Amino acid sequence: MLSLKTASQWPLRVRFACATLAGVLMAALLYLAWLDGLVAAVQVAQGEEARLRAGLLLAQARVGQLPQWRLQQRQAGAELARLEQQLPDQQAMAALLSDINAAGQARGVQFSLFKPGAARPQGHYVALPIAIQLRGGYHAMGALLADLARLPRIVTVHELVLTAGKDRLLTLDAVLHAYRLPDAQERAAQAALAPKPAAPAPVPAALAWQPLVDVDVPPYEAAGFADPFGALPVAQAGQQQGGAAAPDLRRPREALESVAVPAMRMVGSVRQDGRLSALLLAGERVYRVAAGQYLGPDHGRVTQVSEQALEYREVLREPGGGWRERRGSLALQKSGAAARASARQDAPAEEAP
């Protein structure tokens, strides 16, 4: 019987057969290890094939959407160009500030403060804050803000504070933000400070771009609404309440109705086409006012104009809900700045709307 202890004494044929058997077993083990790795590699390749096949199907679907993407790209480019037209360059910013000031004057609102601040770069645009302080009537300020919303340029209003004064006029403190395109130097500075762009995100399968919807800002309609700071309810025009007829609260307000009567001065008169008009100094502007026009926040209406005085009639709200009439006059003044303002009326004066 063969024993491993005497393996060196085994016959040569036996020793050769055992060595052959051991080699075959070693080769079998190595083959099994190689085969296991090959199976794992085949599984990885099959998974990669499935992923690539799904990517191919997705790419084929996107190729079918390419004409639609190109059309939307042209539409987005045209819309971007239209939006950039609402952002003036640095040279056109002065014209925008002039338009804002003119909008306030057209509504009879006085600018007590108009102070542009330092420009603030905001990426693709530059914001210019403008601190303003307005004095006037509530509805006149509402109409002015509606006019700003309808400007061809983008102007937003921030930090609004309304304060009612003893003269029944309101003071509005706010910050306007006007926007413009950056110039070459500002773009270069922003590009130097911008972080390095990250890797591009994968293109989504669905189209996400939608065109912007134009918003039509309606005109400011104060008809039928009372001044909340005056707490005056709406009454029908001509309706008799108490001692006087109620005024027409639905009519359009005129420029001088946002100015308190004590703040006006009569500085002269002018006759045109046989009609005599008074020249009233309100703030830094001179208005030409004829009989029948309105002035002051209390529904004042000019009843008579002479070369020496202007007479008016006001209608005031009583605490009990009725209306009472009050009459007054503005006498001609010729002293100081008023006399100089009257002398300047050799040129045609601006008539209050």
C-alpha cells in the first residue's frame, strides 16, 4: 500500500501519474478563477450595452424635436432682444429720468426729492436706485405710479411710505429702481469676478421654455373711490346732502387739485381771445387758470377772475356726512419771486389741464 511518507520510494510511473493529476487540478482551479472574472466582465458589458441603447433611443427622440428646438431658439432670441430694448444704455438713462419727472408734473405731483443713487450691477443689468419724495393727492400719486408702470422702460417702486400732512396733502417717500444695460467696462469687471462655469447640465428631454405673456397695465381709474386718507364716501354728483350739493367724485382730477390753496399765489393775469385768466404760482411753476377750472384738494372751483383777484368756491365734507360750501379768494401779489414770475409771463404760460 502506498504511503505519502514513502512517496520518494514509489515507482516512477506512480509518481508521474500523481504529478500529472496535481497539474490538472491546478489548471482547473486557474480556469475556474479566470472564467468567474470573465462572467463578471460580460455582465458589466451587458449593463453598458443597455445604457448605451437607452441613450441612443433618447438621442433619436431628440433628433425628431430638433426643428422645434431651433424654432423656439429663434423665438427666445427675438424675445430677449425685445426685453433688452426696455433696458436703456447709459446715454439714454438721462432721458428716462426726465420722463419720470415729466410724468409727475403731468399728474400735478410735486417732487420734493429726486436723488439718483450709485449704480448697482446685477449680472446682466445694472440697477439705478432713485430716492424720491412726492407731495400731492392720493389719486394723483396712484395715477403717477400707473404711468410709471406703462413706461417703455422698466421702472419698479420699492419702500413706499405714505404720510398725511396737516394741509390734507400726502407725502410719499419711495425708492424707484431704473434698469439699464451694463457698458463694456462693467461687463469686463463682472466677467473677471464671475466664478468659473461648472460642467454643462444634461439637456432635458422635455422642452421647458415658454414665451413670456405680455401684461397690459390698465389705466388708473379713481372714479367711484374715495381718498382713504380723507375717508370721504362716494356720493352722486349733484346730490344734495346738508347745505351744499355733493361734488362729482368720478370726474378726472386736474393738476392744481393736488396743491393746497394756501400754497398758491396769484402773480398776474393774462387775457387771450377776450377771456381773462389768472396766473397762479404753485411751487416753481406758473399755471394759467380760468373760471370753471378746479384747484385745491377740497373740490375748489374758480368762480370769477379779475385783474386783482381770483375767487373760488370749495365743497367740504361735514362730520355728519353732508357737504358745506366755503368761498375764498386769492389776491394779486407783486412782491419778490412772485413779481419775477409774473414778469416772465411775456412768453406763453402753461395752462393747467
